[in-house]
Amino acid sequence: MIEEKALAKLNLSLGVLYKRVDGYHAIDSVMQTVSLFDTLIIEKAHKVEVNVSGMTLPADNTMYRAAAAYKKLTGCGCIIRCQKRIPAESGLGGGSADAAAVLRGLQKLHRMLDDRKLYEVALSIGADVPFLIRGGTARAEGVGEILTPFVSKRLDFVIAKPADGVPTKALYQSLGLPRPHVNTLQVMRALSLGDKELLFANMQNALEDRAIEMVPSIADIKKRLIECGAQKAMMTGSGSAVFGIFEQEETAIKALDMLESVDFKCACHSM
């Protein structure tokens, strides 16, 4: 038996470049894992079984698909118990994080796949899963599977999500091109140096304006985070969660008390 933390992710920048021939959109993003997480307990078994608390998930969820794919290749099944904390339809990568945690845990239990095969299995579940197996900070290109890890300075966040989520597929299907240019290299440089002024000047999410048209409360959350002391606020991924960057952990925690009637909120930091 093994316990794994499935860390949520933020997109500290997100550019959308073009629509690929396979129908997916090419992106250029900086991803960052944070200290918000789901907890998974994974036990060896012949079968594959997933039990979830804190949220209702479909039977064919990402954890089941990851475990089933691993079993197909290795013969090793598992029983998974998951305590969900990361909200759905938020842009925080909860489903992908859970799948990554399953694959990471099964590797620790069995050591049956090499890195290349594990990456292939991860990508077959979702574009963010390869990044979330290791986490940290990375540039993500392609559909999110081409990763360039780098070291960044710690950041303190408040994440807030309105009641309504944004369906990722519907958002991309309605997305007009071209999108605003995002200077990923400057964001990477700012994170590496700990230069917040440079970071704030270049942070951008090319999906945000369209997501706000679908869920107007995203804009309200952004405004409220700034009013609560955030130095910068931006939507993550395809939304609807918004994160604010705060000067330090204490100011982030204090801001939580000011965010009344928000559907989901938490203070966290980069991991």
C-alpha cells in the first residue's frame, strides 16, 4: 500500500498558437504544481477498483483509465481510494493529477515500466498527465506534452473558483484564432530570477476573455482577489478557477477571510 499526493497545477502563462490537423490546439504554457492536492491510497490487487470521496466521478474516470492501462501492460492491478479536494472544471488539472498519482504510485509498487512507456501511458490519459507525474515548474508545448523543466522561486497563491465551471472542450471549440501573443520566455526568465515585476508584466492567459464570456463571474473573482491584496490575478487553464499571487503566505491566508460567498477558495504555494 502506498499514499500519493495528486498536486493541482496552475498555468502561470498560457498561449494558444494554432489549431493542429488532429483538431487539438497547440499551446505554449508555463505550468506550476501547487500545494493543493487530492490524496490517493493505492493497494496491490488483481482487479482495478476506484473508490472516491468528496466528489462524484464517472466510473470511467482518469484514475480507472490510468490503472487499467497499467494493468494491461503489466498484469498489475490495484484498489484506489481517493479523497478529492481539487474542484472539477476549474483548470487546476485535478483529473490529470489523479491519473499521474496512480501511475507514479504503481511504479513505486511494481517498477514494471521504463520512463518512455510510462510517458506514453500518461499522455494517452491526458495532455497534462506527463507534466503532473513529476510536477514542479515547466514550459509545456505541443498539446502540453513537450516539457522543459526549470527551477523557479517560491510563489504564494490564493485560488478561488466560482460555482460555475468551464467545459474545456466547449471553450476550445468556440475559440477564435489568432489569440493574443504570450511571451513565455519572459515568464520563464522572471520565475527563474524571482522578478515579480517582470512576471506580472508578461503573465497572460489567451483563453481568459472567451472563458469570461461563458462564465462572467470569473471576472468578478479576479477583481475580488485584487481587492483582497493580490499583486496579480489571472485565470488558470481553461478556468473557471482564478489565482492571485500574494506577497507572502500570511497575506494570502488573511485574504481568504475576505472572500465571502466564493464557491471554492484556498491558500497554497508553488511546489
